[in-house]
Amino acid sequence: MNRREFSKLSTLGAAAILQGATPPLGRKTLVSAQEGGHTNASRDAWFKEARFGMFLTFGLSTLLGEEVLAQSMDGIAVEEYAKLKDRYNPTEFSAREWVQLVKEAGQRYMLLTTKNHDGFALWDTKLSDFSVMHSPFGRDICKELAEECHRQNMPLFFYFSLMDWHSPLYRGSLANGTPVSREFVEFMHGQVRELCTNYGPVSCMWFDGDWNHTPGQWEAEKLVRMIRELQPQALINNRLGRYNPDHIPAWEEDHLGDFSCPEMSLRGLPNESGRAWEFNSTINDNWAWAKTDTRYKSTARLIHLLVNSVALGGNYLLNASPLPTGKIDPRQAERLRDMGKWLSRNGESIYGAAAFRPIYYDSAFSTRKGDQVYLHILDWPPGASIDFWTLELKDAKRAYFLETGAGAEFTCSKNDFGLRLRIRNTNPEPSPDTVIVFDGAVPLKER
């Protein structure tokens, strides 16, 4: 069960800060409207190039060693949960180490949970004392991470939960469809304003916790206008409320926002032409660090999810869980670094790549750049041959293994089933994803 179901800049982009005012936005115009002369396409171009990002779930729930929803799922009283603040002291937190790990993993942007559903703020908010500044740690984590991201030219996303279980201004709004008090809306908008004002360029405001209320109840259009004025280059995801709370189109939401963000499952992903989207999932089964969750996905499985996401035309946002000390779980860090090693040899087929066309087999995918097609074959044993049906790569000028540059042996023939492409794996070493480049295989537009 994911959080929505529960209740329901590449480096260049970081520096490219676009200026301009924002006209009023209607519920159907947030994607297509020109805003200050800049279309959504100009704002998300770097995002579609980046393809791989880091999601960091950190906050008070880490001290429980349970899922990030533990306060609600375990029925912990607000007053009891709030006492965790007095024990929050991640003395081993290092913004430099976090950003360095993101780079080693081959990830091109990072997202931090500035405030999750429990309402605990990781920045120096002036609107509440339920924050890191009133804990033993007493340091502005958002500030330190933002400064390091700016220093290392790493695009930074701020995750922000619209709901807030701690705030007495919101507690009467927990049930689906109930009104949201004017006082809470002003408080919530005020906290977003702080994040958009005090931490330099923000590459994205990434919202969550919207599911109980409509965009009108959250005053989403007003919120978007404020963000566009303060951070005109920033992307905004599509979690700003649901028009129909009884139906959950996990990535459409009436196209509200700049991009969609399906979660935890690649089934039935969006197919809107040109619309940016980002699949977000965990390394094990939980978002926050959970001491009993040892069901870690293998590096190979994580590479497969990345390749699958890009082959479908989207990005992959992979969550990692810092320990209560502030260090990222070393078992997760190891897998991330191994992904980075694979990307250092095969990243050409991922960064800036687009979807080519679906393949009949579930163990192979294709991506492309212009007239170069990248055929991804998962867990392909050395020496084995494989047949692909109706994959039109017969006009390729040459084919070679991306990792080694060695030529790839392939033949094309026709029979009653159509075109058959046969390839043999001459690589000496196994790989979670063997990438073959077909150079000049297709014209710039699809056949």
C-alpha cells in the first residue's frame, strides 16, 4: 500500500533561472499555459534529460525505525509523537556526503522531505516551533543541503506535505472531503513561501499529502502563482489535490502541475504525448528507515526499474533512507554506488534518451536518441542468442556493445511472423543489462 492509497536541473538546468510573471491559471491550463514567456516545455527540458534522481526520506519517524506513516498507522497520539522532537539529533548528517553519494550513484537531482505528513519541519520555519531548530540538533538541514547543492551544481527538489497531522489548524480536516480551515491554508502557504524565499534556486516543489481534498480546498492555483513568482524556473508536480476524491487517477489529476509522479508500481503508466513523468519507488519496502525491513532490492533489479522507466519515456526517482544518525543506510548506499558504476559505462543509453517502441518480451527494452537505438537486454547470459520479432532495426549501419565498443553480431530475416532480429551475446562477462547500440537504425521520426 503506497502513501496515496493509504488515505489517499541536469547540471545546466540548476543554473538556468528563468524570469517572468505568471498569469492566472485555470484548472486545465497548468501544463500548457505560457508563464512569463516560458512554456512548461522550456522548464522541464533539463528534467527529461536527467532521467535519474534521489528521493531522501528523513524526519522524526526515523527515530521509530518504522514506516513514515507510523504515527497514523500505529495510532500514536499527536502529543506523544511530538515528544520525538526532543530526541532528534542526527549528528552525523553531512550535506556534502549526501550530495557526493547522489553523484556517485549517477543521479542528476535530489529531493528532500522538508516536511512530511507529521508536520515536523527540517528548516528554520518562523511559523511553528515543531521544527529541527527546536530539537537538540538545532541546525537548518534544508539550508545546509541547499548551500551544498548550489556549491556542487546539483538541482534540489523540496518535498512538502500539504496535510499536517501536528497542526491543530488541520486536525479537523483529516476526513476525506472535509473543509480546510482558512487559518491552515494561510499557514501552509506561508511555509511554502519560506522554502521558496530563503534557500536560493529551488528546482522543484514536490507536493504530497493532498489526497483528502480538492485543489480548490488547498487553494492550489494561488499556491502555484506564488511559486511561479518566487521560483519561476521551478517545476511543480501534480499532487495538489484531487477533483474526484473517490477516484484516484494516479498520474493524471486533471493534468494539474508540470509532471506526473506515479508511485511504487510501473503498471499502467501514463502515455500522454510529451508529458513529463517520474516513477518513484524505494530500495526496500519502506520510505523512511525501518529497522526490520531488510528486503532490499538487488542492484540488478534497481537498474531494471531505471531502464524500464526511461524506456517508457519517464524518469526514475529512487528513495534512500538516512539512519537516525543522519548517515544514509550503508546497504542502500552500496547499491546506489553500484548503479553509478553501471551508468558510468552505459549512461549514454539513459541520460537524455527517449522511448523508442515497446518490445514483445518483458526482459528487454529500447531507448533512443535521434537515429541511435539502444537495445537493453536484461540478465542476458554470455554466449546466448536471442530473437526479437517485428523490431525494425534492419537498416542499422552497424551495431555494437555500448560497454565495450565491440561489434555485435545480428541478422535480420522475414517469415510468416514478420521481421526477425537475431543477436548473439559475445560479451565475456554477465551484466544486469547488456546494451547494444544500433547506429543509424531509424530516421529521426518513427516509421
